[in-house]
Amino acid sequence: MKNLFILLGVALMINANLYTQDFYVSTSGDDSNPGTIDNPWETLQYAMDMASPGSTVHIMGGTYNEKVYLNVSGTPGNFITFQNYNNEEVVVDGSGWNDPAICEIYDQQYIRLKGLHFKHNVQFDAMGIMIEGMCRNIEIIECKISEIHFSSDPSAPVNENTNAQPLIIYGTDPEFPITDLLVLDCEIFNARTGYSEALAVNGNVDGFEISGNEVHDITNIGIDAIGHEGTCSDPAYDQARNGYIDWNTVYNCQSDYASAAGIYVDGAKDIYIENNIVYNNQWGIEVGCENLEKTASGIVVRNNFVYGNASGGIQLGGYDYPSGSGMVVNCEIVNNTLFNNATTNYYDGELTLTYSENCTIVNNIFYATNPEVQLISLEDVVTIPPGLVLDHNLWYHPEGDENAYVYWSGTDYESLSDFIAGTGYEANSQFIDPMFKSDDNVNPDLHIKVESPAIASANASFLVNAGSKDIDDENRINESLDKGADEYYASAGIFNAKSTIAFDVYPNPAKDKFSIITTGLIADNGNLELIDLFGRTVQHAKCNANSVIDVQDLEPGIYLIRLEINNTIYSSKVIIE
């Protein structure tokens, strides 16, 4: 019996070592090495075959000409992390390989990729990272994905079969949804995607956050949440759902052959699209449903800056219901700020509506500058959208209300006042200059001035719908609710979507505690709030230059850190395991 306990003790010690082991990969290593810092492995594929739960694979700087398949899984509380060593530049280059994806994650769990650059895959259906099958707790953090093209020829003709996808998540298994998916602080850029998207969640994906990313210079849609495409064999689960698309910056997503939006929902449900900056795309934000007899539902679009988009600002509804598309139901567009959209297609205006049911559009700012003085377009649909609440918004065009134009399902209104009188919508709206800090068409500052009429003019009964924080992560209702994405504060500034603004969080992800490491900003005068994804403050603390925050009593998940120093707000995120 004694020998048995000794053996069990040795086994437990070995098992504990497996759960804390560090491995290393270098372009000058050898896969016959033990994978230590002095004797590293050579290839990423070997590391993705050999890493164990709880281990971290440190990848040293250089270019790895590989396409890799991730063949290991972590366990709850014991992620396997593949990350760049010491912040060195690590490029995973797919040149010369025929496999569709540079990195494929299939049927794996508790995996983290951090600080890697997946680059250069040129072929039909090229992919940067593909996540598919029975996956959960997959985290893509601070990675870059670029040069994913369906053709090497920038002028190649495009059709529905010419596609490329830098980051695609397919929920294919009807009994095993992809859940606890995180894409955080990544950059996806320079991709010719044909009819596809830069970043998409598709099918049975239930529980995700796409946050703090920069998506730009894409030849079609930037970020897309998709349903009803047959990705999952059971139609009841064939919708991306229960997710957040927040704090992203999306720009230069434009197409000559398709309707490209910076952020697009096509048949998904129960998603918050909030605190994003979306500009210089074809459309800004679009909520629709392309498939017949299907719906997109429960989408909340709030606290976004949307400006300078070519075709229009926000589009809501089934574009050709009932014969050519599905419809949109039970969605909300609340407290957004739109400016200078419809820069080339003047007839769509800041807000374009097609067929929807029971949707709400309130407390937004719509500032149009197009030469047709177009404010709203409700395209020709079977009937005026039933259950539509359109009210308490602020509208403006420098040409004045008497010259403004609204197209409403076959009826022309030559002013907003005529529209209100003729339809009853927007009875509590304003037509007045919102007084932005800058209304420069190229580089606006859409925060409102102290004298703005948007201040305290919103319908405060929609506070819960607007969320407890504005686009700068400042508290809503400063005396009373303001219209638009910005709640006025004298010290307000643009929220930086990247997670490291003025302080570092270490370790991140954290288990029992983490440290706030600043760069000389504070001594003992910082106030820290920890906020969960529902906007609830779960912890307060005073902060000095190197504070340690105890989080052992908090549930695992993603939390927003809000640090106030000398009346200035700084934000970051922490993952608690």
C-alpha cells in the first residue's frame, strides 16, 4: 500500500508539472529537442501536436512558413497558450501551401493564440484562421491576419465562388455549439475576400465576444454574424447568437460588386453591437436577413459612432421581403451618433429602412450632409413596418428642415416637419445642429459640446436600452440622458478601442489576482471599477502605481477595467479564468 501511495504521489507531481510547463519554438530549433528555452523545437506544427493542458508555448521571433492544424486541447482552468515570446514579431506565412487555412482549429477546446501574425494565403477559399466543429473556449488575442486573398490579381473578376476569409468560425455540430469564443484586440487587414467577410461567426455559435479589434482595408464586409445558411444541419441552431460586437474600429471595407457593411448581421440573433467606431465603409452598420422565411432578431445597436460611409449609415430590415429575403424583428437602434453618411449614394441617407417588425429607433443623432438633403429612406415594402417606434431622435442637415427630404415607401416628404405631420413618426424629435466638437467631414469629433441641444433631451425611459455606459465608457445620465453615443462630460475624450491605453494588466488572463502596472500616471489617487459584460460594477478599488487586485471571488469571464485618474478615464479588459 505504501508503494502505491508513493506511485500516486509521483503521478500527481508529474501531472502538476504538465499543467504548468513552458515550451519554446525557434526557427533555429529542432523538433528532436525537448522544447526548452535553450533547446527549442523548430516547427509550430510539432508544438501544436505536443503541448499539454496548462502549458504555454513561447514562439520566438521570425517567419514560420507553415500551415498548421491544432491537435491538442486544454481543460477547464488549464488553457494551452501559443504566444509570441517576449513580444517578438512572429509571422506564420502560408505561402506555397495548398491547405485552405493557415491555422485550423477543429474539435478543440481551451486554446489561446496570442500575439501571432498569420499572413499570406492566396487561393480560392483561402482562410487565415478557421475554427470549426466541437470547439469551446477558443481565444484569439492580439493577433494579426493579413493578405488573405482569393486571387493574386487585384483585378480578378468576382463571383459567388471567389471567396477568402481571414477569420471564420463555423458552428457545424447541432449538439455542440461553439461557445465562450473571444476575439480580442486583433488587427485584420489587407484582404481581398470576394463575397466573404474579414471576420465572421456562422451557424451554431452560442456565446461570443468580438472586442477591441481593428478591421480595415477589406474588399467586402468587415465583421459579420450569420444565420440560416445551412452551416449547422439543424435549422433550430443554425444562427450565431448571444454575442457582443463591441469596442471595434472598422474602416475601409468597400466593394464594387456587393453591399459591403463595416458591421453586418445576416440572420443572427440576440447580439449587442455597441461602442464601435465605423467609418469609410460602403455601409456603416447593417442588420438584415437574406434568407427567405427567416429572421434576424434581438439585435441591439447602441452607442456607436458611424460616419463617412458611402451608401448610408445604418440599414435595418429585410431588403426584399417577402419574395427575396427574410425580415428583421424585435431589434433596437438606440443612442448612436451618425454623421456625413451616404457620401456617394445620396438617396439612402443616414437611416435606411426595409421590412421589419416591432423595431425601435430612439435617442439617436442623425447629422446628414449629402447634397440631396436626404435624411431617411424607407424602401418600397409590402407595408409600413408594423410595430415600428421611430421617435425622440435628433436630425440635422446644414440646408435646413425646409429643404430636407424623406422617402417613405413611395411617398416623398419635402421636410422633416412634413414627414412628422404625414406619418406621426418622430413627433418628439428635434431638427437642430447637435454641435459636435468638430463636424469636419474627413476627421470629425462626434463628442458633443457643453451647449449641445442633445444634452438632457433624450427619452430617459430608454436608459436601460442604451446601456449604463456611453462610447467613452462614462456613466449614462449625467443629470439626465443625452441623445447620441456620447454622454456629455467636460473631460470626455474618444475611447481608444485598444486595451492597453495607459496601464498594463498582468497576468492577463488572470486566475486569483492581477496587477495594474502604470507608467508614472498615479501615486495613490486612482479609482478602479471592475465591470462585467452586463454593465454591472462588481468591484471597486483604490489604485496606486502597482496595485494587486484580488478577483478570486469573481466568476470566470471578461471584465472591463475602468480606471479614473485626475478626472480622466482609462480603460482596458481582463480575462478571469
